[in-house]
Amino acid sequence: MSREPATAEMVEIEVHFVRATKAQATEIVLPDFRFVPPEAKPGRHPIPFGLFAVTGIFTPQQTVETLSRLKKAGAAISSMQRTATLSGHRAQVQNVREFRYPSKYSEPNNDGKVVPVSFRTKPVGISLEFEPKVAGDSITLIIGANIKELTGYSDYTAKKDEDPNTKKSDASPVWQPNFKTREVATEVTLYSGQTVLLAETEEKSEDRGHFIFITARVIITP
């Protein structure tokens, strides 16, 4: 007796990372929310500027049109990435740059100057983790966002620490980068092929924000 081959529900996730000003963001026309799963409850409000918030759910055509409008307005579509995972499993995409900086310095010489003796590297940017769960013709997408930004520099020599490698001569300030990390998790339900938009303000600029278009599609594989 033959058996039907088992199938696995795989979800393909496509992500567009966009940076835009508030003026450019006015090109984003919020879609009609009648054509989303009943579980989805996106807000019907202007594009928010704050920590990542679900802003809208778009059909494929609306997504293409919105990205085209943003590009014409001068917004920077910095990256497009794809990943795939089984329903109930996790996947990750990143839009980061590796920032290398000195982490330890030599003792000051006769002129009070120091030189770096070791370095560290931090990924600066946005990391997203997804866990899709397929139920019938809809997808519940759990999204975790980690945002690490370079917020400025401080004088390494001015730090009060008993370690001789962190207290240097006042004659030679050494600038060290300062980082801030923010994390947020959200959940949204959409139909296969639809796109959810997340919006978030950059830490260093109240006028510029990140806009992330996340499209989820169910792929049935034998």
C-alpha cells in the first residue's frame, strides 16, 4: 500500500531595509486593512516614529508601488535579503556593518600619548529574527529586532578605573565609541505573500527612520 509523501511547510521571508526622512515617508500610503486575517490588528494611524512598530500590511502590488514611490522620493533602499525556514523554526537576517575600534591602549609615553594594543569588532545596524507559524492560509510571524547604533564618542582617558590601561594622561584624550542597543519583539498575522511594514526612528535623528518591509510566503515542499 503506497503512502502519500509527507509535506513540510516552509516559509520564505524577504526583507527590504529602507532609510527615509519624515518627508520621504509620506510617500508610504497606508493600505486598506480589510484584506488581512482576522487575527491581524494593525493600527490605522500615520507612519509612527518610535521603536519598531507594526505600521501596516500590504498586498504584493501595494508593496511594489510603495517601494517604487520611496525610491523616487530619494529614500535609500539599503538592502534586500531573503531567507527560508520551516514553520515553527527560526531564521535570521542582518543589515549591519562591522565596526572595528581599539579596546585597549599602551601606557602613555613621555609625551603622554598612547597607542592601541588590541581591538574589538561590533556589528552596528539591525538584526532581525523570525519564527513563522503556518495555520491554514495565514502565517503568524514572531519578529525580534535588535538595533545597535553608534551614538557618539567619549574620552577614554577620562574614565575612572583602577586599571592602569583605562586611566591615561590628561594631555592626550583618546576617543572611544559609545554604543546603544535596543531590542523589541512583536507578532503579526498575515496571508501568504503579504508584507508587514515596521517603522522605527534612528537614535541620532528625529527626522530620519528605518522602514522594514517583511514579506512572508508559504512554500510547500515534499
